[in-house]
Amino acid sequence: MGFEAATIFPGVLLEGAERVAKKVSSYEAAIPPGIIQEMGWSSTLISESNGGYGGTFADIGSLLEGMASRAVNLPIMTRCCIVPGMLEAAPEQETVSNLLLQIAQGVACIELAGSLSCRETHKLAQLSPVTDGWILSGQLDAFEWTECCTHVLFCALDTASQKISIVLIEAEQLPDQARRFTTVERRRIKQVDLGSLKIANHSVLAQGDAALAMRQAGWKLAQVSVAADIVCTMNYMLAETVSYLQERKQFGQALAQFQVLRHDVAKLYVSFETGKNLLIASLRSLDGAGGSDDLAALDLLGIYTREQAIAFAQSVIQLHGGMGMTQETMAARMASRLLASAFRFGDAYSHAKALTQFQAGTK
């Protein structure tokens, strides 16, 4: 029994990402998020006309794959993919062009806060118009916060029109009422109570159809990013598991020789290969017009990868000895990564519900 992790997203960025991941993969090592700006990764999806690299999602996939190889968590998904993708989908305006240029130059670091789903408007911050600006209230839901952040981008619900708006505020505008915690996969999270925060008119980047287009662009990138992260983690996790079973001995022979364990590994391999092929097939939906078929394809991708992420993590933990497994092992950290990814930007249930509505013609 043998398995070697094969590259899913080959590209010039993969080698650098793997090198960084290897350097910071120690369980006790502090992970410096500022390295994203230092490596220039935040400019990956930004068009050349806005000072960026002009890359595609395959380049983002290379970065995610590099991080997955050592179970390293850096906010690449939000800062290098979703935020630039949303800004690129915004109506042409000087404010947005300047922001994209600042991101490409490493001057600005914008983090995404809150939900992107049209099914979770109750979780959005409330935006109320006043004579010379807006009042923000409610809460910015859990988002990844580090000292290098300069701005926060999020969706808000206009209380007057009941429509979505896209808001950008500077980090120094955030109130002090915040809760901070670290997740199981070592992401540093912050929740902010907005109170009654006054913001200027220029802080609202888009409203109405323009805001919906930005949100949809972000949602599509989020779903593909999560799926890519899950599939890439499965790839390296499977290689770790096979290596462990070949090295660990019981009753005088390697665990890899036990037929029941070989069957479990075969199931993991089928799950990984199916997820990989579905991911690659779904990438074309990123370039679609955002119609119901494209969104349904991403919902299908979301259902499969999230369900399999949980089952995959459970199986690998058992193959490594169950409760005898410690968090310091690479496989355990990969399992934590899979379980957390299964609930980022939605879960299997929300995707299944959306797909049911699509099939019934009610979406």
C-alpha cells in the first residue's frame, strides 16, 4: 500500500507557499500574517491594470495547497482571494481603484468580516441613513483579525431599503467592544459590537444590484476556496496516514498489512479523488455569469466537500489510534483544519437546502 500526494494546483506560487509553510509549521511557532504582504500574495487576483499580478484562481489554489501541505493557517482565503475578488467586481470608482492598488503594493491589508450568504441576512450589521452619513449597528461576526489589518470589508443590511450594501471601514474606526479567541485550527478571531458607529458616505462602496454583484463574486470565490482547501488537505492527510500505517507495527507486522485498514484507506482515496475531480469541474462556474446553474454547481460542491471533510477527519483520527492521537501530530492538525473548513462560509445543510430550492424552482 502506497500513496504520494500529487500536486493539484501546480504553479510558480506553490513552491514559495510550501517553503513558507515548512518554516512556520512548528506547532509552537508564531505565524506572522504580515508575510502575506511581504510575499506579494495579496496581489494575486488583482488585475494588472490595478497594479496586481493578474492571476487566476489556480494561483490561489497553489497558495492554499502550499499551506495545506503543513496544516498552516494564514488568512489567504480572505485577504488574497475573496476581498480582491469582491473589489474587482465593484463598479468603477476611484476609491476602489486606489484600494486595489494599495493592496497590490502591500500598503493596505483588508480583512473580510461577517457572512456572504443571501440566506443569513439576520447576521448582518444594520446600516441606517442619517443626514451626513450612516449609522452602523449590530455586530461584526467572527473574522480573522491581526495587527497588520488596515481595513475591514463586510456586507450590511440597509434598514431603509432592506437591501444589501458593501461597507469598508478603517481598522482604527472599530469600537473597543470586542471579543477575541483562537479557534481549534489556530485562527485568531475577533467579534466586534458596533454600538452606534457613525461612518461617512464614502465608506459605503456599493448598494443595490452593484452590492449584490460584489457579494455574489465573494460568495463564489469563498465556496471554491473552502473546497480547494479541503481537497488539498485531504491529499496530504492521506499521504500522512499511509506513511503512518506503513511505519507503525502491531503483532509483528505493519498496520498497512491489515486488510480492514487497507479497506478504510481505499475509501479515503475514493473520497479524495471524487472531491478533486468535482472541484476541478466546478471551477468553470467561477467564470459563469452567476446564473442559477453556476450557483447550484457550487452548492453541490459545497455539500460533497463539507460532508466528506468531516467523515475523512473521523476516519484518519481512528486510523491514527483514536483518542491516543495528540494535537502536536501533523495528522491531528490536518483533521482540525478539515473540521473547521466544513463550517466556513456555510455548511452542508445550507448548501443542501439551496440545492433543493433550485431543483424545486423556488430559488
